[in-house]
Amino acid sequence: MKIQFLSSSLATTLEVGKKLGSYSEPGDVICLGGELGSGKTTLAQAIAEGAGVDQRQYVNSPTFAVLHEYGGRIPIYHMDFYRLGSSEDVLALGLDEYLCGDGLALIEWFERAEDVLPESVLVVHLSFVNTNSRAISLHSSDYRWQKIIGELKTTLNLS
Ligand SMILES: Nc1ncnc2c1ncn2[C@@H]1O[C@H](COP(=O)(O)OP(=O)(O)O)[C@@H](O)[C@H]1O
Ligand SMILES: [Mg+2]
């Protein structure tokens, strides 16, 4: 199952993120792809908000870290693999422990270490269209995510 739509405003992306976060369960992994400035961090933050993270926690976070942990309805592990070379780095840092554990893992630049990721991930890809618009695609081979994608499509009236 794969859907693709145009988010023509920051507000739309935030709404999608909050919905995804509200559906998330412990052990979920959401991979965020797309070039610099496409909206990965923005979307991750909205997903965390949907999962019950108080946004003040985000405002107080230092920027450059491989892992930020937030307490929401479930623990949120926001990771950024940008500075990592490969999956060996992920394993050396013990980041694989946060995948399929007690919380929701959100991973920017997941392409660096695709081979350590479980198959049941939700992949979200963002691409820059213009200042306020992003093309967003969602896909997963996991049945539960496929149902969620279907529901999201209906609720948000996406085409
Ligand atoms: N429709 C949109 N969806 C997501 N972000 C948007 C949108 N329109 C504008 N933006 C802006 O684009 C920027 C994306 O930055 P960021 O989330 O840090 O990207 P990345 O983490 O992919 O490098 C933010 O400043 C955000 O406000
Ligand atoms: Mg980012």
C-alpha cells in the first residue's frame, strides 16, 4: 500500500503527523526520508505531538544528537542517522535497542542503515515542491500500517 499526496501547507503536514502519532504503538518504527529541508524533523515533531509529547520538550532539545528521547503516551525515540556511516555505527552505538522496543522510533536519514531496520516499518518520504508545499508518500508492507494509511487517506480527504 502506498499513497502519495501534496501537502500544500505546513499545517497539512502537521495534521498528517499528529494523526500518525495518535495511531502509534510500542515497537513502531517510522522512517523519514527526503532531502535537507524537506520536513523530516517537522513531521517527526508532529508525530511526537500526536503521540502525546508536550511540545515544550522539543523546544528545549539541543539540535545535534543522534538520539533524543521524549516521554509521551509511549516513549518516543527520535533518531537522526545523518552523521552515521552505516548500520555498523547504529549497532556500535546500541541504537538498534530502540527499534521494536517499548516505544516509537522515528528515524531521519534511515537510508544510512536500512539493513538493521525491521520489515514492518512505515516509510514516509518528503520532497520539496516549493516554499510551502511538499510531496509526501507513505508506504509499508505491514498490514497494520496499511490499514492506518487507508484511514488517513479517508480522514484527511487525500487524493
Ligand atoms: N508543507 C510543508 N511541510 C513540511 N514543512 C514545511 C512545509 N512548508 C514549509 N515547511 C518548512 O520547511 C522546513 C523543513 O525543515 P526540517 O523539518 O528541519 O527539514 P529536514 O528535517 O527534512 O531537514 C521547516 O522550516 C518547515 O516549517
Ligand atoms: Mg532534520
